[in-house]
Amino acid sequence: MNYVIHPGLMIKTLLQSIGKTQKWLAKEMNMSKVVINELIHEKRNVTPKIAIAFEKATGYPAERLMKLQLEYDLFKERKKDEINKKENI
């Protein structure tokens, strides 16, 4: 089984490892604290705009963040598809 995480978990982990807060990140990314909080709590998806702003703030490559989002989205869709197939049996 593949291990897939929401990019928000990676953002949270990175912030902890560099000793920074959500408030700091929001300021650096020029975004609201609500947006950052929603990302970290997996209630918001990463967009290209967010990925680029995160890269500028932290140096973490935007492409990697977008790849995490893509892998997470594909995983969720495949799970939905499996559930729908089981319900139709």
C-alpha cells in the first residue's frame, strides 16, 4: 500500500522543524492566517499560487508541494472509485 499525505502535514512538519509559526508563514506568504491554518488542518488544497508563495517563504520547491497535492488527490479519487464499485455490487 502506498503512503500518501496531504501537503498540509508536510507544511506543518516543516514549520515545526524550522521553529516558525503559522502567523510567520502567513506574513511571509502574504496570505491570511486562516488560509495557512486550513492548509495545515487539511481543509484546503495547495494551489500553484500557494505553492509558489510557500517556495519563496521557505525554499521548499513548489513542484514538490504540487506533487504531494496531486498524489493526494489521485489517492482520494481512487478510494472513491473503489467505494462506488463496492456499493454497486
